[in-house]
Amino acid sequence: MRRLTAAALIVLDAAMLTGAAKQPPAPYHSLTREFAQFYDSTVAMPEAARVALFRQRFAARFPGFYAPADGQSDEQFNRNIAASLRNFPALRARYEQTERDFPRAYAAGLRHFRAQFPGFKPVLPVWFVHSLGRMDGGTRTYGGKTYMVFGADVIAQIHGDGTIGPFLDHELFHVENGQWFKDCQPDTTVWCSLWQEGGATYAASVMNPGADDHTLMLDLPKPIRPAVDAKWQAALCTLRRDLDKGDQATYASYFMGGGGEQAFPKRWGYYVGYRLMQRVGKRHSLAQIDHMGHAAARAEIDRELGGMIAEAGGCPA
């Protein structure tokens, strides 16, 4: 929510990233090579035993991450692991290329981000992993501690064509903005996620002038804009109805790419949030948006969503 192998992700200290005097390095942890090694060393094992060993080994390496997601059963998670191992040979070349390229891309991403936010420091521990197909990048909280996680497997599949820079701007904005705008409780509350994801998408557009929907990841898994624009009034009215909902199913219908059929495209909350934040950006600088807390952000959402609905013709009584 706020969301990427033969060499491990190296530790990059601030001096290497900025050319300034040496500072303490940010904590980096990589399990990308370990996944490949596990694949190679267990290839002859029966699938059930292999999955069980994977869970035992990797749950200890990154507690919290290698566990069933919210709403996912143990059986579903086991199938997820089995599929990731089964599909690894077809992905491996791109995966290992991603691992080789990512340290340089991340360093360049930090330099680019600091041009907009000069005081930015990557304050979260960063993990570079095989995400089991769950994410390219994002922040996750386990045991009360927040991490920045990049999934080499998903990055290899969707960021191989020059979108890595805007993607990093998006994810780093979540880290920057997280200092001022904290997750709601629950963190699946729609209006908060609309602000966070719409804001990060808008920030990436500001930092990459001329960025199109592909660059801003608004075509994943399919182009979002045409389908939402075709039912724009209904989309806005649906969003207003759901703003204060916090259940996982409603959140997923706006901000996740899985699940079954629904009225609007998967991840459509990113697009509507982006459109809303473009309006907010006409009255506030990106730095001002970054520093807004819950009360100010909610007031902006109510103001702009109300204006968008009025322009679209209103909602049924």
C-alpha cells in the first residue's frame, strides 16, 4: 500500500548516494539470492515438503512478511509459495538482472527524489526480496515496526522498460509522507489510502513532468482511465459512499490487483486519487501536501470530491 538475483543488494551509504561526507549507512537486507539458492537446493524435493521447508526457513529470515496475507488461508499461502517456486525458472534471468541493476537504480532514485525533497533520509529498514508475486514495492508493518519492501520478482515483470525511476519516486514519497500522515486504523480505511496512493501517484507525476499513465502505473493490470472515465459519475458516487469503510474487501476493490470481477477496474482507487490530488495540487505545493495531517487531508478530500461530483452531475438521492 503505499508498493521489485545473483548478487545481493549491497549496503549503500549516504556518501555514495549524495557525494556528501560519509554518514551512517541505511539498513539494507536482501533475501533475493537466498531465494534462488533455496530453489536450486530443493528442486528435487516433493512439493509439500519443499513448501513447508520454505516457510520454516524464510519466516525466520523476515518475520511477518513470509506469512499468509490478511484474509489468506494457510492453504492459499502454500499454493502461492508452490507457484512462485514452480514459475521461477521462467522468471530467473529477469529476476537476476533486476538484482544486478537495482542498487544503481535505487541510488539514482534517491538522488532524484532529493532534488524535490532535499532533507529526505531513508529512515526505514529496507528489504529486497522475492515477494511471492505480492508486490513491487511498498511499506509494510510487522510487530509494530515499519519496513520498506521491494519485490525483485514483480519489479522484474513490470518495471523492465524505464518505469523504475517514477516507481521509486512513488514509493519514496510514501516514506517521506509517512512522517506527517500516519496510517489510519485500520490501515485499510478507504479515504486514507486514497490520500496516500493518490498523493504518491501525483508526487511521481510532479517529479517526472509529462509522465503518462503507463509511467505512473495506472495501466496495471489493465488501463484504468478509460473504464473509470466511462462511468465517472458512478465512480465518484461509489467512492463517496465508501470513504469511511475500512474492511479488507472494500479496500481491495480500490487498491489491489487480485480478486474477482467488480464494477470498476482493479486498482481504480489510484486513478481517482490521482485525479483528486491534481486538484489539490492547484492550490497547494507538493511540500504542503506532504506535510498535511489527517484533519487537513480529509478536508481536502471532502472539498475536492464534492466539487468533482457536482461537476459530474451529482449523486442520486
